[in-house]
Amino acid sequence: MGNGKMRLAFVVQRYGLEVNGGAEVECRQLAERMSRHMQVEVLTTCAEDHYTWRNVYPAGWDVINGVPVRRFSVDRERSMDEFNCFTDRLMSRPRSFADEMRWMELQGPMCSGLLRYLEMNESRYDLFFFMTYLYASNFFGLQLVPHKSMLLAMAHDDSWIRFGIFKSFFHLPRAFVFNTMEEQHLIHRLFKNEYIPGRVLSSGMDTAALAAVAADLPADIFQQETRIRPQDEYIIFVGRVDPSKGCDQLFEYFLRYKRGTGSTVKLVLVGKPFMPIPEHPDIVPLGFMREEPYPWMARARALILPSVFESLSLVVLESMGLGVPVLVNGRCDVARGHCRRSNGGLYYYSYEEFAAALSLLLTHPELRAQLGRQGQAYARQNYAWEVMENRFVDWTTWVAQHYSKTWNEVA
């Protein structure tokens, strides 16, 4: 154990301050928090984006916000055209186990250096925490150290999770962490693996800091963006601007709402674009922000989440922590669950419901304020770091100790 602290390795497909994927941000937050209590290391690739897996960061040792990071070069870049064509063929005909394994290799990132490191350095760590299930580095990596592994799958109900290659995979980890009850129920229903220990935990938030931001908004947040004036009403989307996040439907619904109602509301986008953004004076793309966009979120009339597939949606919880109501796609079980449990937001299944909910939020400030208060209480009671951090420490410690005890009994 070295200095007596548990040695915990986070294994994730990408890692860096510039990486804003949900799993990657959650991994970074957890690693930074757990480093206060344990010897934490992050094992990851040199990739910055998940489309090409191009090696951007230098291989080797790095330290980010006090957390040691060990990077390994990706073996080859991904061709999205090749991957998409193969996926289309795979989904249109009966597929074999070999087909699905080929899909995983094309999904990537294939990182033989990381896999060799896991195999040769297993004894250096007490526990490996893999995030997520869907990428090749984690899929193959967990299989090398299953007896020391903990998995946060970040799973949602899509086509891939029903692939045959995952049937045995979801029986391998020593323990699970689930972001939400919805994710836990999905994994148990699909894989019948309730016998493996698991806890519903997730990334936490500094709810006191969020409340302080909401209470004391800086007056100059609009200085660099002349298309937004202090008196303007806007809703905000935060995340990857991508069709897979429902942004194509968001643009369609928002522009249709503008045409149908004549509303002056604007749509602000915070995040790196991976699709064309419609040219419209009331769609304001701010791009990726290195600093947290909390002042922009706190000033919004609502946060919009059009995505169907989410395993936690930290941005929804952050919006609630700021006292800002959310408007989410009702087909996303996780986001709909947050709304129902908190009474801090509304959800929609169609354009008509989207339009009605948005009009309610824009024209009823008292409703907006009530939803904001309820969401803020939900975030504080369930996702404050002082609550979540201790739960993570307790769970990872128990899993590591249980592994050691069981292993010694078998030996």
C-alpha cells in the first residue's frame, strides 16, 4: 500500500481539461475528489476527440489539477465513414460474434500500450475503476483485470448494449457503480447480474458555490457576446453540439417555435460543434468554454436537454443546483426521472409538448421560480459533494477490501 492509502486507477478513453464528454468530465471530477483520500492515477489515451481518436496529447506522464495521468498512444485513427458503413451493414442483417468484435475494434480506441500496461502492472493498484463499457480500451482492458475492477457503465437503452459481446462482459466486474436508479434497473434487467455488488452513486456538485453564482451574477458576462443583451430572454444548451445529443431536433423545434409564436427568445449553445449550426440571429453559439458556463446557465430561462441517451446528465443537475428549471426530452429515462423526483423541470415527447412547456416557462415567472427552488433542493440533498464524496470513498474502500478478503480465502 506504500504510504497506507488505497491505490485507485481510473481507466477512461479520453482525459483532459479540453475534453467535455459526460463520462470524461465525470471521471475527472471523481479522480480529483478521490485523490484527497487515496493514491489516484488516471490511465488513458492520447486522444482528444472520440471521432478520430487522433493522438493529440503527448504519450507518457502528466499531472492535471494535481492528479497523475498516464497516457498511451492510440494504435490507429478511426474513419467515421468506415465505422458508420460497417455499423449500418451490421444492423441490417443477422450478425455474428465476430461481427460484433470487429465493430468494437472499429469503435475504438484500440490502444495496445494501455492494455500491455494493465496486464504487466496489475499488482501496482488495489482497484481499477473503468468508465465506460462502450469503448474498446475499456472493453478489452477490464477483461485483463476483472477481479480488481469496478465498472461505471454509463449505460442507456440503445442498440449497442444488446450486442452479444456484452452478455458475459457485464458479469465480469468485481462491483458496479450506477449513476442513477434507471441505469441500475436497465443493467439488471438486461444481464440478470444482481448478484454483483453495486451502488447508485454519481459525480457530485459544489451546490453552495452554484447557489452563490445564482445569487450574485456578474454584470459583465455579455460583454464579449454582442448578440445577447442583458434584457434578452434565452434558453441554453450545454454540451457537445451533435446529432447524437438531439441537437438536430432541437434546432428544428426551436425554429418552428419561433415561426409559430413570434417569440423573441434566443437559444444559446455552449459546447464544441460537431454538426452545422443553422444561421439564425437568435441562435447564439458560444463554442467550447474552458471555464464553467455557470453564469450563462444561471441567467437562462431554462436549460434544454434534447438528448434521448444519458446515463446521468450532470448538466441537468448543475442547472437545478443553480435554481434554473430544465426542459428535457421525455424519451430520456434518466432526465425524465430527475424531473419527476425533483419537480424541478418539465419534459416533452413531441413538438407540441415542447412548445407548450417552453411557453409556460417563458410566460410564468412564478412557475419558473418554484421549479427552480424544488430542483435546487433536490440537487443539494442528493448530489452535494460532501454527501457524494464520502459515499464514493466508503464504496471503493469496501470493494477493495472485499476483493482482498475473497482472494485470500480462495488462495
